[in-house]
Amino acid sequence: MSGEVPPMRSRPRRASQRDSVVTIADVARHAGVSTSTVSYVLSGKRAISATTSARVHASIRALGFHPHAGARSLASNRSSVIALVLPLRQGMHLPVLMQFATAVVTSARQYHHDVLLVTADEGPAGLRRVAAGAMVDGLVLMDVEMHDPRVPTLRRLERPSVLIGLPADSAGLTCVDLDFHRAGAVCVEHLAALGHREIALLGAPRVVYDRDTGFAHRTRDGFVEAAKRLRLTAYAQPFEEHPEAVQESLGQLLAHHPGLTGLVVHNEAAVAHVLSSLRALGRRVPEDVSVVAICPDELAERSSPALSSVQIPAEDVGRQAVELLMRKLDDRAVPPTTLLPPMLTHRASTGAVTR
């Protein structure tokens, strides 16, 4: 049964009533139903007839009733909050991270959810703390490592989760990311098609590789495997992001490998310094050295020259992460892994080999 009772004739509310807080009991009396029926209409936990539901909503509007957030949470067993676990670590490029965070927040609002941003690097203990009780409905995790210590805890948590990133063992998890392995390969194929036979990957800072971060390792693996398949001479090394370090490392790289004509940069913070260092070293782009980057489009477009690049689709990845989490909250099936195909845009920084 729905818990309905025969409608009752409502009486005009006195001025003192209008000035007081409207309660669920007031709505029930106005609509001529029980308080439990109003609760079920609000929470959706039990089927209520369309006629009764319409009467309850009409009373809610007439009385200006605003359900208490805590009451809604108790009624639906939902907090309408998701956690974005984004530990701020050394070597991370904050502007790109904020693009992902903004995409998650914007997408969550479309599902009437707020986002709790968790930036402390607490590992598994932090996940257990955030997931405890009714603080959040689910979790989105970033900066995923190949052998991430948080993964075993995620598999045991009662709260659903989605990873932006792909660990080495993704069994039992839901993951979404750019296909970084393929992104590294696409950059190699682009340079090879332009006739480049000796190329180098300027990767993330060393601390990112030492931390076993997934996207950095997958990009390097894709780069190395594609170069081997296409029989190119290739070098891959970490690259720091400070101007002096970039110029010193790039100078040494070009001095040791004078036949080098193509660079792949997977380090957003170092992109501008790579281009300025090449100019300081007397190398023209793209006449002497072609440069392709894996970075956001806006960074590639405002560089001089404009960079050929594989876009980091932060907005798409963030949106899909939230969509997957909402489907899991509704007990709907989701694919275990979603990898977005890389898209390379050819701009002014890459050209055919001239020497």
C-alpha cells in the first residue's frame, strides 16, 4: 500500500504560520495524505500514484516547502555528494589538473551532485575515511599509479568508484582515460610520415616516473614500441620543467645525437621552455627540429609556432567519469575500461625533414 489517506479540506494558514518554517507534516495536512506518503514522494523509495504525487508537489509549491538536506539524505540513503580524490603531488601540472576537476564539478551538477575535493595524499586510509558513513555517494580518483596502493581498498569499498587513469591490474575496477599508449604511438607515426628517422621523447619530470604514474609510463611505452615497429632511432628520457634544466638537458641531447630531427614533448610545464631553448640553441622549428606535444589544445595553439599536438581531452574524460559513476549509483552496468582515442592536429611546428 502507498500509505495514502482520504483527502482533507485544507484551511487558510494564519499569518503566524506563514512566518514559520514549513514542515513535512504541514505538506501532508495540506495535501490530505500521510507524512510517510510525502516522504515517499520526495525520496522515490516507494511507488506513489501519479494523482497523489501531483497533489503532494502542488502542496509543496503552495506552501514553499524546502526539504532539509539531511532529511533528504536519510530518506534516500544518498548524500548527493561525490568525492574527487586528487592528491597534489610533486611534478603535477596544476592547470591541466584543474581542467579535469572543473569537468568533474560541472558534470556532477548536471546530476544535482556537489563535489568534495580531496587533495591530501593519504593513500588507502584517505579513501576509507572519505567513504565512511554517508559523507559521499561515490568516488572519482585521479593521478593513478601503475601499481596504485589504493586499488585493493577500492575493490573492498561499499561506495562505487571510477578511476581517471589505468593501473596495471584494472580487474574489478571502472577506469576512463585518454589512451596514452596509443597517444605516444600516434606522435611517432606523425613524425615518421614526415620522414623523421631519429626522434626523442621529452617526458614528464623524473619524480612522476619514480612514482610509477600510469599516464607517463603508458606514453613512453607507446612511443618506444611504435619507434621500434617503424625502425626509427628513438630516445626517451624524463625532462624537468624549469627553464635552466630544460635548456641544459636539451643541449646535451642534441649534442650527443646530432641527427635528431623530431621531438615529442609530454610535459605541459616544459613546452614553452623547449621552444625557447631550441631558439637559444640555434635550432629552427620546424626547419631543423619538428616538435609535437601531448597537451591541451589551448596550450598548443598559443605557442609560437603553434604546436602539432595530441589533445588531452580533460572535459570529455571528466564528464565520462561522472556519467559512469552515476550509472553505478543506479546499479546499471558500465564498461570496465573506457579509453578515448587520441586525436592529433597538425600545426606549424612539424614538417618534412629538410636535412
